Amino acid sequence: MGSSLGSSELILNPDGSIYHLNLLPEDIATTIITVGDQNRVHEVSKYFDSIEVNKSKREFVTHTGYYSGKRITVISTGIGTDNIDIVFNELDALANIDFTSRQIKPQKTRLNFIRVGTSGSLQPDIAVDSFLMSTAGIGFDNLMHFYDCGHIKNKELEQTLTEYLGWEKYNIHPYVVDYNKALGDVFASNRIRFGVTGTNSGFYGPQGRSLRLKPTIPDFNEKLAGFSYQNIQITNLEMETAAMYGIAKLHGHRAVSLNAILANRATEEFSKQGHQTIDKLIQYTLNCIVKSQLV
């Protein structure tokens, strides 16, 4: 038997639930939809036939229920890669750590993570209100640099991009992690485009926006949009995907990010029907899950 995890490492609430998410191991399904906005959890679960778990703590809202016979969990992560670190580590703990003995289970449970989120496109030909699946996530934050993750990265694309950008002087060292293709195939159709997604730690300066503060890199988006390698372009920018792919893959889980494109940064357009677009992506995601072999 391995050593037990200390109380400052695996932090449990008085009722035995995991610290931030307020969940017990039996509260989650193996198919998990993640959304950023806590109000979007209901926008997913309203389609469920029944809901058996409805819990919340801080910005983390969780509903688990059944949709056409499939048990599904939907959980809000909040915004940003720091929250992904919390949510994905705690979901893995719920699946793969025995809370009574505080030991890692010898037999691991693999989870399927499907992000249903919003994003802004960097390329002018990616239409507002379209859907995009991220075949890779490029992290411009620093989360994955805190983990031993060299073996899961797309090193060729990472090195090529690093040389192209030359942003080491800004302390930006991008990491690249691919999606799980087998899971991605569940959602592939002519309704959804493939792309490579940039992930950053903020919404304004880190995504090249300027209100009253001047960004360090004024041509941030233009530089990303101009990258091309073996027919690969950076198509869109958001705040969770790369971290999601990294933490999931390190744990042996599968992850895919589905994006509703609400903004086009190149043409300066923003969706006039964002709620409807997100709702269509939610329904598309649920129907793909039902048609698949996910359990």
C-alpha cells in the first residue's frame, strides 16, 4: 500500500466532500461537461430527463443527471487556467483517490471532459456564431510549467511557435498539448470546424485588448494570426483549453474543447445572438454524447 495523502494535500470538508467543489465521489459521472459560467450549468441540465445531484460552492456549480439514458455531469469551472487546475485535479481525486484511506486507487477510472465554451476567432474567415473544436491548446499562461509534463506536449509545434514569436523577453514560454482525437471524433461533423486554440490567463491585456492600460505586446493577436506551420494556424483565443488538455492528459483522462465563436477579433465583430449560439452548441454536444459509446 502507498502512503496516505496528508490533510493539507487532500483537503476534505467535514461532510467528506472535496474542498472546493463540495462533491462526493458518487456525485460525478465519467462523462463531464465543463462550462465557464455557473449560470450555464442550468442551460445544459435543463435538457436532462432527471437531475440527481445539485450542489454548489463558490463559482463551482455541479448538476449530475440523465439525458436519454446517459449519466452526465455538468460543472462550472469559472474563468481561467487557475480554476482549471482546481477543478480538474479535484475531479480526478473524486474518481481515483479513496477518501477513507487517503490513498490513490490501484485501478484508475478514466473521465471524459467536454468543454462547452465561448471564444474569439483570430482569423477573418472564421464566422461569428460558428462552432470550432480545438485539436490543440497553446498555453501562454504558466500553469503547466509547474508540472512534469514534457512527455505529453506537442514539442515540434511548441518549438516552432516559440522561435516564431520570440517572446521569451516577455517571459512567455508557450506550451502545446493536443486534444484526445478519439473523444474529438465523437463530436466531429460538417457543423464544426477544427482549429488550434490559444489560451491565456486574462481577458484584456493577455488577449491584446486595451481600455485604459497599454498592453506590452501591441500586436499580440496579429502575431498569433500570422503563424503558419504545416497548414496549422492559430484560429482562436480563450482562457481554459490548453490547461484542460494538459491536466487531463497527465491524469490519463480524455478532453476536448468545443467553442462557440462569439467574436471575430480580426474583423471586430461580436455576436448579436450569443445565447442562441451557445444553446445550439449545448444541444449539439448532448446529442453527440447520446449517439456515442460514452458511458
